[in-house]
Amino acid sequence: MNILPEKPINFREVRASLKLTLDVVESETGISTAYLSQIETGKIENPSYKTVALLNNYYFNKQVASK
């Protein structure tokens, strides 16, 4: 059973679709805007599992709440 998505998650696209700023994501997740930006631009190619899981859960919950 493969639990990985078929294509990589583009955190910038997800954040933009939810109309969230980096500052809002930082204040609600504790992940700095600088680090978020580096993840979104690919400067950090392999963020930690913990960071990816946190962002996945955060954006998923925001998507559910917006429906």
C-alpha cells in the first residue's frame, strides 16, 4: 500500500489557494516565515518529517474548515 501522494505537495499553491500569508502560517504553526519560504521555493529540499506532517495537517484542517 502506497501512502505517498502521486505528486509532491506544492505548499505555496496550497497556501495561496487558502489565501493565507506566510505570517499567518507562522503564527498558527510556529514555523518561521523564512523556513516556510525556503521550503516553498525548494531551497530546503528535504524538510523534516515533523515539519511536513505539521504543514499537511495544518493545511488539511484549513481546507476542511473553509468548506
